[in-house]
Amino acid sequence: MGDVCIIGIGIHPFGRTEGMSGVDQGVFAVREALRDAGLEWKDIQFAYGASEAAGNPDTMVDRLGLTGVQFINVRNGCAAGGSALFSAQMAIKSGECDIGLAVGFDKHPRGAFDAKPSEYNLPEWYGEAGYMVTTQFFANKIMRYMSLNGISRDTLGRVSEKAFRNGAKAPHAWRREPVPIDVILDAPMVSDPYSKFMFCSPAEGGVALILASEKKARELGITPIRLKAATMRTRPPGSFEVFAPSVDVERGGTATNIASRDAFEIAGIGPADVRVAQLQDTEAGAELMHMAENGFCADGEQEKWLAEGWTELNGKLPVNTDGGCLACGEPIGASGLRQVYENVVQLRGEGGERQVPGSPNTAYSHVYGAPGVSAVTILER
Amino acid sequence: MQAIAENLFTDEQPPRLIGGQSKASGRIVFPCPEGDEFEPVALSREGTLWSYTIQRFRPKSPPYQGPEAFEPFSVAYVELPGQVIVEARLTDVAFEDIAIGMKLEFAPMPFEKSTGETVLVPAFRPAAMAEAA
């Protein structure tokens, strides 16, 4: 049996769009993806839709057409988009269907994500004392990592600087102005060592991907991008996660370690084969830690990687070529699918100003989120 | 002064944090969960700084109950050797003097609620011996 293929992609620009609901942005993305594939809505046999805060994805059939299509809603935290994609590929792999859709959208209020202790099985005092703040966790995680592995704050600044520089070249990005590194480093601190330019913001946006069996793609005459692996995994013992009043003394691995290892095994390749990568960068340090957690470098080597520009568009492993979450913001349901969208653009050679040189043939995407979930995809041209 | 919640500190003076030890695996967590799967256990007064950050903006209310006039505060993880790493404030130390690996001792600190009531929250301060050295 052949590979599952991505034959159409669509995106609604990320950021803030007054007057458009999350569902509107999802519908926009689906229409773009259909146009891209040269298909009509009636051709779609099934859909998996992801949204955290913008309503039920299946309501979009009102707008797209009441074809009786099978439409399943996915709500899986930060891995929602990755879970929709995983589910869609399984529907095709099973042989039950040969053409379908993975769509994700969201529209979050401004400011940090709201969280209540009771939703996380935590006592009320934990929130009263001021600990229900996601940024504290990310800051603590990188402080420990920097101390153990000799990562400087300048390197965090370089990650953000690259994100905004790449975002300026990506039409779907939110932050489209480069920001000088001094401005990034000297900006007001949110949670040490992170300044306000080192965290992404909740945002809005929509992404749609049309998947097909290899046989169907050939019938349609479309040159497909092959989905060689899609994994979604939860945390092992001893990981450090958001909203943790305590952490095990015996340290363990991460959900990312498992999702990444399994994806490489399924695809039958290793980190050295990857030519472009989109790694979860909800804050600057996340990109650095995820470079190591996904096997692209050893802990501590990021200092040299960033100083040498190895993750730039023309580097040996371009990372977050559209500016990632730092430049695009994070609409949870759409964010993981945006990474796959960007990888398809890069593999097709349609990246314009942000195109990675040398006709990349293998692309990697990675999502991580609360409460310790991760999703990885590997694409090949 | 009362603790911010019941069953966080032991009754002794000076107090210790109360963790929960899993009856099945021996793993220790903080705070001690309700139910009968965990046994309350007094945690060590001495530890080392595992990581930290400074909270620079006022957290959203609810759930935050601190004063309207916001002062940045530390949010740290303190390793209690052989037991567990606990989240707590740091006290009696300037932000710029905080260093991962520093020796700490348990010292609950006052937390003024927006209601005017003051309670104690879990906190650690630089260990006396380290100061003398």
C-alpha cells in the first residue's frame, strides 16, 4: 500500500481579524485548500476538525455544503491539530476512505491563556497565590536548562530575532516587522529570563490540509507530498509540565522524545536526513530545547548553532521558516497544522522570499503542549 | 498566622511542608493529595534551588488573590534531596542574588490577600550556614 499524501493546502492569515469568527477562518482555509487541489467540497469523504476556543468545527458544513460528509471534532489541547491530522491519515491508511480533510482554527481572547486550578486537578490556593500562570513554567524550564547546558540569554534573543525576520517574509504571519536583537533583549521582562519578545501570544487563524491515498493522488494527476509519519504521544514519568506544584526528583524524558523517536522509526530516517523543521516555539527557549529533544543536536550545542546561524533559512537545518509561533501567534487548533502547511510550501519550492535553498525533500514538524503532549510529522517530496 | 490552606505545613515550630507519599510506589508529591492513595509525610527543611523565575506582571484575578498594588515575586523550584522538588517563593534574597544550586531552608512568608487578610505561603530563604560562610 502507498503513502498517505497531502494534495491540497489552505491557510487563513494568523493574527487578529476583526469581523471574522474562528469558523469563518476555518472555512476560508478549507476553500483555499480545495482550490489548491482542484477539488470541490462534495469530493471530500471525511473531515477531522480541531478548535480549542472557537466553537465546533463540524458547524462549517452549513457553509461548505450539506453533503452528508463524515465530520469528527477533535479537542486535544495543544496537540489538537496534530491529532486531527493523525486521525485523518489513519482513515486513509485503513482503506476505508481515500480523500479527506484535516482542518484547524481558533480565535482566542487577548492576553495570556486563562486557567483555573479546578480544571487541572489543583487546589484553589495554588491559583490564589499566583501560580496559575503558564509563563512561569516556561521560564523555570529554560532557567534550569540554561544553567545545566551553558545557554546564554543572547541565544534566546537570537531565536526571537530570527523568528521576526522570517515572519516578515511569510504572508500568513502575524508579526511581520523584524525586531533588532537589542530591542528584544532590553524589552520589559515578562518572566525572567524572557522579555515580551520571547513569548508568543494567543491569536487567530485557520489551516486546512487535504489528504488522499497515493492511488487517488495519482488519479487526480497531483504531485503529492508524502506523509511518511505522524505521531501523537503523551508524557513519560518524571517529565516537567505546566502547573506543577511538585516535580519528581528522578528526572525523566518528555512527550517530545517519544513522539520524535517513534516518528523517525516509522519514516525510516534520522534527524540528519531532515532539511527543514518547524519546532514548537511558544517561547524562544522552547525552540532551543526542542532542537535537542527532537534529536537535531545535543544539549548545549544550541549556543553554537544559533551563533553560527545554522537554523537560518540558508543554514544547515532551517528552523521555523515562517517565524513559528513567535511570529504567527498561537491559535491552538490551527498551530500544529500551520507547521505542516509551511513544510508543504517549502517542499513544493513555493516559499518565495523565505524559501529554503537547495530543493529540500524532507521536512519535520513538532508540537508540544499541556499537559505533556506532543505531535510530530515527517513529510517527503 | 494561618497558612493559605489546611494541611500544607506541620504544626511544629518551625514548621515543615507536608507532602504525600504514594502507598503503591513510594513516590513523593506536594501537596498531599486527598484520598487514601497517599500518606502524609513531613518534607525536609533544607534543599537546593533547582530553578526559578521572577513573575513580573500581576497574574489574572481570579484566581490570583494578591494585592492590587503589584510587586514582582519569585517563583522557584526547590529540590529536597531524595524526596521531591517543590514549587515555592524565595524570601530574604534579592532577585539578582538568586542562583541555581544555592542552599535554602524552609521559611513560610506572609502573603497579603486583596481582602486585607494575611496568610502564610510556602517559601524558602538562603540557608543560615551558607550566609555565615
